[in-house]
Amino acid sequence: MVFLPLKDDNPLRYIRFQFATVTLILINVVVFMWQFSLGENALNEVVSTAGVVPVSVFGATNLPVWLGELPPEATLFTYMFLHGDWMHLLGNMLFLWVFGDNVEDAMGAISFTLFYLLCGIAAGLAHVFMNVGSEAPLIGASGAVAGVIGAYIMLYPRVWMWSLAFMRIPLKLPAFVVIGAWVATQIFFIATDVEDGTAWWAHIGGLTAGVLLVALFKRPDQPLFAAAR
């Protein structure tokens, strides 16, 4: 990761506190704690059942025994609240914390929550279409969070934010630089066909949904491409 976002200089305008963002973070944390209170076999069963499995979504015949316990449509919702380990969870929740409050401010809590879920569904579908024959379950909030990132760059590209360059050097940079580097990283790993278990296409799907949907979900008086307030 080129830049790890830490904090932006972008005060809230419409709301006093980002309740929806914090609630989503808490739900993810609670679900994660529940996951890892289970034994290994039960945990694997939860991931296999509630994660998005491309072959299941496409209704393949002769599915493995562990598939099909939840309707595929339901897994497009459940998968985004499951995580593989603490680093997976913490990385996603950090991005949601940094970018989510201002996107929620620009939309309102209810609209933001719906927006977040739709981006997560779009991310899951993007992963499915690009991995049609896969039996590996997709889990994690990164696709939905990518939608929030997409909305942020459309709303506040010129806001300055603190980030860690290469996980070491603190820098204050415009949001479009930090997010642009993140997008470039996704494209690079897709282009080079890196297979490290990361759902790169889910990130692109969520990001695209966020960019396209933000205009529909933002408040009427919230401009796109706004400068810092």
C-alpha cells in the first residue's frame, strides 16, 4: 500500500456525529468477535455458507455439499460483515472510519447505510462475474468500503489528509493523491494477475458503484468536487 490514510481535514457540516459509520464498524467488530468464538470447523462452515461463492451465485449444478445453505442473494449481503483475521478487519474499518464520516455527512445516515450496502452488493457481483468458476468464498467489507472511497473522491478530492507513505513516512496530501494511488494499486495488481487472495475485482466493483451512485444519494445542496470547508 502506497499511502495508508489516517485522518482528513474535513469537518462535518450537516451532522454532529457519524452514527451510521460507527454502527457499521461496531457490527463488523461484533460479528468478527462472534466468528472467532467458534471452533475452527464451525468458523469454516460460517465462511463457506455466508460468503459469496461464484459458482453458487450462478446456480451451478453438482455443487459441493457445503454450498447452497443460504440463498446466493443473501450471501451478497452477509459476506460483507465477515472477515478473515484481525488485520483484514482493522484495515477495512480504518478506511471506513477515515472516509465514512464525511460521506455519511453528505448523504445522511439512512441514505449512507443504503449506499454502503448497495456498493457491497455491486462489489460482490463484480467478483462473481470475474471469477465465474470459483468455489472459494468471498468475505470482507472492502468492496463496500471501496464504494465509500469512490464517493469521497467525487465529493472531496481536494481535501488534505494525513497518511503514512509506505507504512512509514507521515505525509499530508490531497485526497485525490491518496485515493488515486490506492486505485492505481488495484489496477496494477489486476493487470499483473497477482494471486494473493485479495478480491481486487470486488474493490473495483465497489469503487465504480460508489462513483456512479454518489450523485443519487448525496443531499441536494451538497456539491460534487467540493473543497475543504
